[in-house]
Amino acid sequence: MARFMKNGAQMPSTKLRVLVVDDEAATRAALQGLLESQGYAVDQAANGSAALERLVDLPPDVIVTDLDMPVMNGMQLLLALRERGYDVPVIVATSAAELRSAVEAMRAGATDYLTKPVDFDALVLALERAIEQRDVRVENENLRRQVREQYGEGIQGLLGTSPVMQQVYRLARQVAGSRATVLITGESGTGKGEFARAIHALGPRAQKPFVAVNCASLAETLLESELFGHEKGSFTGADRRRVGRFEQAHEGTLFLDEVGEIPPSIQVKLLTVLQERRIERVGGNESIKVDVRILAATNRDLAQDVAAGKFREDLYYRLNVVHAEMPPLRLRGGDILALAEHFLRRFALEDHKAIDGFSDRARMKLRGYRWPGNVRELENAVERAVVLCEGGKIQEEHLPYGASGGGSVDGIAVPGATLAEIERYAILKTLEAVDGSTVRAAELLDISVRTIQYRLHEYGLAKERGPDSSPRSR
């Protein structure tokens, strides 16, 4: 049976080791007695130098240290731990009159600080936070290692182990070694640019330039000059020759973001470059050979634009040699929390805040929201939460009001719904997202097609769908 501490938190099921470092023997003994009564295993050291010796024999899970000590003080201990590569949480204790020292200690790597005389309940809470923060860090490092082991090094900017992201990693590795043009599609904020950079980094051009152009951010005349360069005097204001992005990316990769926004006149020139591998600067007549790998991205339906006469069909097929679709965040399951933790660590470090995770209700809110802005929206939400948070955890109210659904999604209450209700919701919503394809839904949900077909029969929907049909094909 679990035991509980007086503040209501559950006691450690296995004894966690705490090293108390203080030059006052009475203080060390008092803290040892109190912590041992709460289920911790405790060692003592009289100064930083003695603490380093204890680390060799009995590595602790957490260090609680005074700052003002002879021989080696707490700040020197922190620096020595960093220099020797020890990854152990450190809680520092200082007098209220020396809070500046505590701030310096936090910048040097301390996990938390307490003022003297140390309140024991506050100490236990700080220990719990430090251990939880360590566990989250280890869990995330294990996650990153699993991705590296399965998919190799170099998946820069991409994080997640969901089935749909595993397909993304696999495709990146498959196409990285070729020079084939890749058309990357997906909703805004799904990471199309990061996927392009991953392809470049995994391929033989990794040491050559990666040049990105946002085709939607420039007027037609400026975009033409940006891509192909111009000669001196070719237009008003062209007071010198300018090398364009194609030439800058020679032997490397050119990433055309928002390629669907390119105007028709430049579509013609781009098609010529893809066919002949040569460019002409604006205002020039010299044909310049370029060796460039083209990656393009859009959130538009280019096939529909082709049908509407807004995008050249021949250019579309030249760009769409390999098609890659970035999955929306709502279909990535547990990746939402993994990404949120990743952004939290980054923004907490930038803002010098000791925030070590999300509360249960905040995590529920993160999982319950559909994230129409995808990874970019999640990143902004976490940054806002870090700015507003004044404690050790991100709370539900720190997340944007738009991230509602923390408890109910389309009438499915969590907690409150049965597993069967949640499963039905997941299956039907996924089928809806993939136009009724049971094969695609099975891949996204990481279950068998037979399981989906059996569940549809249970729901009384089997007659409405074929084995791999969509609502439009009935």
C-alpha cells in the first residue's frame, strides 16, 4: 500500500537518495532525520569538495546544498558538477538577504532555491519537482534516442514517435539520396520547412547551401529577381548585379515555400529551369548552368488549382515527382505532449524560469484541443504559458483560452467517457479525416484493418462502407 507524506504527496516507492551539503553539522543532521522519516535515503557532506567525493561512491538523485560554505561553496560546487558532466538536480539554500546569489545559482544550473531557515514542506515539494523534472528529461532523451536508433541521425527539427511521423522519417531517408523534386503538402504549421531541411541534411548535399524562399512574401517583379538574380541597370534601382537564389543554392538545395503562390509568368521560367537546369538573370542574356535540388511546399491543393487554370499542369508534374504530406498535429496522438515538453524546456531556459512540466489538467487541455494551427500554434501557446507561469508547473489557465476542449471533445468527456466511447470516437473521426479509407485509418491508429472493420460492424455502419471505401464512393 502506498504511503503518503504530510503534504498529501505519495512517498517514493523506492528510496531516492538525497545528498545534503552544509557546513553546519546540526543542520545536516536535522535535514537527514526529517527526510529519512519521509522515505528518502540521505547522505551528508560538509562542503562542496566533500560532496564531489561522495558523488563517486554513492551518486545521489538530488543534491540540497547551502551556498555559503568554506573550502568549496555551493556556487563552486555547481560549476564543478557542470565541468565534470554530472547531470543531477541541485536545490540551493540561501538567506533572504542573498537572493542575488540564488539567481546566479539558477543561471549556473541549479534546479530550484529555498530561503533559510528552510521550510520542510517547501523542501519536500522542491525535491518532488526536481525528481519529476529529471524523469521528464530522461524520458524525452530516451524518446530522441529511440528516434535516432530507428531512423538514424539528422532528422533535424522533427520530433515524435507516432505512426504517421515514423512514415515521415522513413520517406525523408528514402528520398534524401536522390535529386528528385519533392512536393511537400500539408496544413499551415505542420513543419513542411523542417521536413525539407531534414531531407537536405540526410542527403549528399548536406554540406552545401540550403536556400529557402517564401514565394508568397514577394511581389512578382521582386520574386523574379530573388530567384534568378538581375544584371546592373535591368530595372530602376538595379545599381549592381545581383546573384539570385538559384545561383546561391548551386550544388545544394533550393526550398520553394508556398510554391502555389508563384504567378503564371514566373511559373514558365521555373519550368524552364527544372527542364534545362539553366537560368538567365533578369536583364541578361547569358545562360548560367545550375545544379540545384528543388524541394517545394504548399498548403494549397495544387491539383485543384491546375483544374481551375491557376497553376501550370506541366510545372505541377515536374514538382510532384515525389509527394510528401505532413500530418496535422491532431492526428499525431502522444506527439502533442512530447512537442509541448520540448517547447517548454526551450522557452523556460530562454526566460530563466524553473518550470518542470504541465499539470494534469493542462496536459488534458493540450490533448483535448484540435490545434488548427498545428505545431506552430502549439509552440506559441507554450511560449505564452511560460511567460504567464509563476510556479513550477504550467497550469490549465496559462494555456490560451482557445485551447478549450480540456475535458470534452465533441461531447466525449475525459475523464467521464468509457474506453469504448473514446475508441468509437477515434475510429470514426480518423475515418472521416482519411475519406473513409480503412487502410489509411488503420495506419494512423496503429491497429489492424480487420479491427476497424469489426468495430464498424458493431457500430452498425459496416453496410455503409466497403472494405476500403470513402463516403463519396458509396
